[in-house]
Amino acid sequence: MQVAETVEVNKEKVACEGAGGALGHPKVFLNLRGKGSIDCPYCSKRFVLKQS
């Protein structure tokens, strides 16, 4: 599966709605705790926890 986009985040819990509006998907909450990154199961957007 190809990753659509990579987003660096500062929090372990994030929400994804895809592109928003008609191009989006249902809002899902993703938890990065104990992981360096996580991919959205709908749009494949990758969320990466910034190193502190």
C-alpha cells in the first residue's frame, strides 16, 4: 500500500478525516503511543511522532 501523505505531529493521539468535505472519510482517532508512526486505515495518510 502506498502512503498518500506524511504528517509530523506532536501528540500521541491524532484524528484523520481525509481531505475533508466530500473528498474525506469518517473521522477516525489514531493512537501513536509506543509507535513511531501510524497509517490511517481509510486514506493511508501516515502520521509520524516528532522526536523531542
